[in-house]
Amino acid sequence: MRFEVSHVLDAIERRLGTDPALAAGVLDVAELIYCADLDGGRPANLVRLGMVVDALARQVGEEHVSAYCVVDKSLLSNQDLTSNERMVMRRWADDGTVEVAVGAAPRVMEISELTGLPIISRALPAVWSPLPGAGGAVLQPRGPAPSGPSPVGRQLTARWWHCPDPECGSFGPARRGSGQPVPRLRNGQPVCARHDAPLGDAGPRPPQQVLAVRIDGVIRTRFVVTAAGPVVVGRAPDGGQGQTGVQLGPWLNEDARAKVSRAHVSVALTQTGISITDLSMNGTLVRLGGAADGELQLSRGASRQLGVSDIVELFPGVEIGRLGALASSRPVDSASVLGEAPTMAFRPNTPSF
């Protein structure tokens, strides 16, 4: 039984993160795990977080969407949760997978204001509210989406920050070079939400843009490309020579695996925009303006700067583009997280209407 719960929590963990560039919503974990009507189970259950993440994936049409989760510090010792759930949350906190704060609800609202992320909540002013529904949970629209990051938020996310605690999972050395959460503001000064300590300015972050991968009509994942270095996308890029890789293999069918190279394209952010270079044996097609302006075939070693609406096709049905240029053309699997539960004991109830 304990192994089965751990299996589900591990699946949920892969869908959490505190990089605002990759997240599609922000939420207070303490609030949502007490929404017992989602499954009719015990008062507090960390598995409900997975139900809400699944609902978020269906709402935004992204299979591997990430949720920015804030955990009130008191929840780490909450006796309504099992010892295994508390242990898992402490691990998430130590790894920076979730953000720990004293006073989660105000922090959720601050993150939304600074980053433009929509709030998922029943208690707070929110864009979506989680309710029982087919598949376990649905997000009911409640309010307008934020218009985007605030000017202060843009300034904060344009810098690297470091916490005085070298073991800090959010602003420690291990997070340098990858996504960081947005600092908390206290009297206008950035502080670490978990350690309540002033953050040091570690210099400017390189510019970045968010791209997405769409396979067989579904956005499978987002990835960030920065001016610090290219991202290699392919069937199984090895990430050698310090390069970041996006692996597509798990989503490819047999025909696609035969044609998509291990390292198929390199995506770079330059001073003039996003540039893509073909690394493959079979070539890469660029649909200009999404195909409205024609097509361009790239062969090995050829590069092209991408327009805002251009879509890169590695193989029919395997595409890369800016997040705004791509959208899922078919529904996202409703059991993308909890479908990994090995027994029905950990699957949400489906209410009848």
C-alpha cells in the first residue's frame, strides 16, 4: 500500500516546479489537499494535488504541464497527512520542487501578481476553481487571467538571486543556470520565502523564450531556450558538451522513432531571435507562418531564424514552435498523472450526473 502511494506521489512530483516560465498556474497546496469532495476520501490527501494538476493539463491543453506549488511551512508537520506524505513534501521542499513559505495564500497572490500566472483556488481570487467532475476534477472558470508579469516581476526574474543558506533548494548554488522561483518582496527587498532571509543579487540572467513540443496534435511539454546556450531536441539527445537536451522518444510512434534523429535540431536564442539548425540525417521542415507563407526544407547544417508563427516539423506530427503558435488539436489524456496509480484505490471517483 505504501509503495503504491509513493508511486503516485513520484508521478505527481514530475509535474511540479517553481520556474514561472514553465508553469501554467500557481496554487496553495494546503488548500487543495483538503478538498475532500474531489474524491470523497479522508480529510487531507496529497494525491488530490495530482487530480488538480491533471485538471490543469486538460484546461490548458498541455500534457506535461507544470504547476507552481506553494506549501505553507506548517504543512510539513501536519498530522492530518500520513508520515509518508510529510516525508515526500519535505523532500520536494529541499529539492526546490515546491516553494515553502510562512503564509502560503498571500504568497500565491504575490507570485501571480509578479509573474502573471493564473491562480487555482476556491478561497482566493482565482482564474480557475477546482470542482468534482468527470475524471476526478475539473477547473471552473472564475475570473479573468492576469495580463502578464508586473514590471517589478520582470525585473526580479531578469536577475539571478542567492540565499545565505547554501543548501536552499530555491536560491542555492544548485539552481544557478536553471529556472529560479520569483523572490518574495518584503518592504520592497527580495527575500527567500522559506528562510525569510535577504537575497543577494548574483547578476543578470540571460534572455529566454519559452517553446513547446507538439506531437500527434497534443502539446507534450514546454522548454526554455536562453542566450546562455542552445537546446538540442531529438529522439534521445545526450546533452553532451554542456548542452541542454529535450528528449522526444517516449512520445514517438515507431515510424517517428525511425526518422527523428537522436539529436535532430539545435535551438538557440541570439540577439536577433530564435535560430534553429538542422543536425539530422533526414532534414527538417519549417512551416513559415504556420504554413500560411510556404515551407522551407533544411538539410544537415542549415540554419533558419524563426518567425513568431513559424512551426518546425521534425517528422509529420512532431513539431516545435513558440508556445503562442502551437495549441493542442485534440484533448489531453485525462489520466496523465493518476493513471500511473497501480490500483483503483488511488484513482479518483468519477461522479455521475
